[in-house]
Amino acid sequence: MTHFADLNLRRTTSHLIVTLLASTALMACSPKSSEAPDVPTISYTADEIAEESARLNAWFEEKFEEEIAFSPLQQTFLGRKTNYGKIDEITQEAVDEQLAWRKATIEQMKADFDYDKLTPDAKISWDIWEYQYDDAVRANAFSKNGYIFEQMGAVHTQFPTLMIAIQTVENEAEMEAYISRLSETGRAIEQLLVLSKRNAEAGVRPPRFSFESVIESAQKIITGAPFDDGPDSAIWGDAQRKIAGLLEAGDIDQATADNLTEAARTALIEDWQPAYENLIAWQKEDIVNTPELATGVGALPNGVAFYNERLASNTTTELTADEIHQIGLDEVVRLREEMIEIKDQVGFEGDLQAFFSELRDNKDDPRYYYPDTDEGRQAYIDDSTAAIDRIKAELPNYFGILPKADLEVKRVEAFREQPGAAQHYRPGTPDGSRSGTYYAHLSDMKSMPKRELEVIAYHEGLPGHHMQISIAQELTAVPTFRTQAGFTAYSEGWGLYTEWLATEFDGTYEDPYSEFGRLGSEIWRAIRLVVDTGLHSKGWTEYQAVEYFKENSAITDAQARSEVRRYMTIPGQATSYKIGMLKIQELRRDAEAELGDQFDIKGFHDTILGGGAMPLSLLERRVDNWVAAVKAG
């Protein structure tokens, strides 16, 4: 239920731009990445290995600083205020420049360092760095296959989110930078339009419903003052509040406040608004070229190869579409059996499909849904916060490493809120100055079943994404670039694993309906394996996918359609959750079997989280190294 990290503005420029061009493809591991390295023919002393590893780590720090210099946005998300008035260049030329830089770093690394002379963890750092280059190269090969504007990543809505939620203002210079970024947003949208038109010329367009959503959400961004005579738009209200804050604090005088206000208005009217109007006009112009019935990417030019690459990217495995489809079918059968047990436990008379209908259709039953009122929305936020707070007491029993950063539960901003859309997490800063945020779409409370509240809170908050990402950002024993690395199968696999892990905690899923919600969440991810591959490799229609979802879950109509449309616009991403979870569970079973009484759950989890995100093959190597170290004493 997480909004994938791939398409938010937290990525480095390289990741951001390549994501927009080709949905951030990750190639299958190179030999060093997928296999343990060969035994070196030369023996090195412990001091030599430590010295070489330290030298490599220092080099990685230099290269990380060079990398983020490409991206003003990444600097902001790291909590830095350098280049605070700028936005990344979003062009093919920028991608090419960064690929050339990355290629040069690989060549330098191989020339200046000895892989066999490194510690096991330093070898993983080497392999991740090389893997990320291969990732970008493979992504660039499909640069014309990516959907630039769509309803899920919704890059056009990320700019106001950046300005409102991330861009803090503490003095006059920072307000000037804020205003500069208002203008820069106009330039960025225009650059994205160039890419969108290029891909359309190649015959690649998102489904029609994506166009409709983009038009609607873009119009919301420029509705209200200063764009028309209505109430203040979200961005204009934010700009005025930030200026007023400086005035109230005595940091600026009234004349300066007036000048800043006028400058912000000018930037919005002359740069921001025209770009969004051009986006809306382009979407309205090009929507007529979309088929009435949406299709998977397999039907588009170069689509089959693109989808196969997407699967490799998102799962970091070599599993084929057919293999993933079958894994999904098998998991759906298993989980249905467990759901039947809960149905019988609560005394429901009727089959599982009837129980789905009972839960799905009785929207006014307070056992199943919150009221669709402001009070109901606040109750959802309060109950989610309480669930997260309860689980905090259990964490020290299962983890040695705990996050320092705080977590907030918030409603999604009105300009990007969608009925029935997935909840998601946005990380805080590495220094903890900005908390992590679990965002919930609450415009339609009848698509927010109570039974799912607990499991989503664990997935998005603790011990799920907030814990994993915060710990990664707070790591000091690995190169900084690893604290910012993103691999969907790892992060989403962890999120889904923690939903299951929470069953071992005291005080969780005590209500059988909440346990049914957990099973519903897991079968949801199994269904994704079936539906995603069905849509993109087996010619399924949107209708078929929605019906399969409803046949195997208590999902609402709004949720089912929102989910299926998500898979259609970000192919392959939805397969990462279940594949990643199954791998982490497999690694735990293998470690328990190998270590017996020596197995320590805290040690296992610290091993999973303590190295940051990585491809699943490298995660397996890291766990194997831990098991070997435990056995060696």
C-alpha cells in the first residue's frame, strides 16, 4: 500500500530523471553482485584489508558528494540548503552527462582499488555502486517507454508538495530561494513536457484514465488565488504564510514582506501557471490518441522487452513473468485457506465470497468503516497513531538497532488526494530535523476499512518503512551513498515482512477482523503478482484484473480500480512486495535452521536493516556472512 519511492522527488537527479524517462530499471545482477566473489589467489593481512576498505569508503564519500551536486532536490531532501532555489535539469542531456560521470567512477574504482583486498561489507558497497550504474544504463535503453505524466507518481503534484511540505523558510534569503523555485518549477514542467511529447511520438502513452487524472490534479494546483478570483490556492497560501512567519518573527520588515509577496505572485503568474496550463493543454490534445480500453505495456512498441526489464528491475531477480504469475496463483490459494479459518472463527455463515461481500458492502456498519465525516477522518489518524505507539514498546524485543527519527500520521494534501488511493510514507531528514510522515488518503472513508488500519500502520510506520528508511539514513558504519540507496524489492519486501512479523508481537491483531485485514493485505500482494503479469504479459483487460481482485479479496470497488490502474501505469513495481517478503522469510528460515539455538532474532533483523537497501542477492550474501560469523563465534 506504499507509494513507491521510485517516483517521488526524494531521489538523486540521476534517479529522478531516469525514473521519469524509464521508471528506474535495475538490471539483473552482474556476476560479482549475484555470486560470492572468487577466493583470492593472494592472501592479505587484516590490516591491509582494513586499510584498503577504509580507503574505498573515503572514496565513496567523495563520489557521493559529486553525485548529489547534480541534484539540488536531493540536497534539499537530505536537509541541506545548498542550491536551495534551484531544481534539477530534467533532460536527456542531463541523463547522458550523469551516466558518463558514473561510468568514469566505475573505471576509476576498478583501476584504483583491489576488490579481493576488501572486507565483506566493503565488497557489498563496491557491488551496489556498480549495480546502480548498470541500473541507469539499462533504464536509459528504455528511455522512450516510460510514462512521464500519470496519476501515481504524479510528478506534477510533487512540486507543490516539495514547496509546501519540504521547503522550509527561516530567513529572507531562504524565502527568495523559495520564490526562485516557484519559477524553476515552470522550467521543470516544460522539460517534462518535452520528454512526454518525445515518448508520444514513439507511440508510448499512458492509459486514458491517467490523462484524465493529470488534467484534474494539474487544474487543482492552479485553481484559486492568485490564478483566479477564488480562495487562495494551496501554493499561494503557503507562500503567504511563510512570509508572514518571517514578519512576525521580526526577520523582515513590512516593506520587505510586501516585496517578497509581490515577487512570489509574479513567479506564480508568469512561470508556474503557464507551465501547468501548457501541461493541461498537452494532455487534452494528446488524450484523443489513447485507446478507449487501456492495455498493458506489452502492447506498446518495445513493450515486451520493457516489461521483462521492469520485472528484473523491481524484483532484483531473474524470475520470468510466467514464474511470478504462478507464485502469485499459489500464494492466493494458500492465503484463501487461512482467510476461511478467520471467517469460521467469527461465526459467519456462508462462503468466503459472501464474507467478502459482507465486509465490502456494509459501509454504514461501524464495525467495518469509519463515518465519512471529519470526525471519522480524525479517528482514523488517531487510531493509526495509537497502533504505532503501541508497537513501539515491542521493538526492543526484536531489534537491536532502533530509529531515532520521529513519525507523524497525516492526511494527504487536498490537491493530490485521491479516493481509495494507497497510503504511503515520506521519509524525514537524516539528522531528524524533519520527521517521517505516513500519509493517508481520507477523502472517501468508505474505501478505508477499519480492518486494514492496523496492518497499514505497521507497514508504513513501525516496524515497516519508517523504521527501515530511518535506520538506513542514520547508519554511520557504511558509506553515505548506501544510506540513500533504494531497491524496491528490499524496501517493500521489508514492509510486507513486518506486517507478518507483527503477529509475533504482544497486543497486535487481537481483533479477528484485524487479522483478516492482515491476511487481506498479504493476499493483496499475492494478487498483484497475478494481476501485474496478467495485464502486461498475458493480455488481461482492466475489467479482468478488477474482477480477479474482487473474487479473491474484500477490496472495495474504488480500491480495486485504483490498484489496477496503478499497476497499468507503473508496470512491474507491484511485484516487488511479495517477492521481497518471500525472500526475507526464506533467509530467516535458512538462518534459523543453520544456527539452531544460536539464532538471535535481533541479530537477524539488524543484519537485514544494518546495511541499508540492496538487491536481494546481495542481501542473501550479507545474511550468509552473518550466519558464518555467528557460527565462528
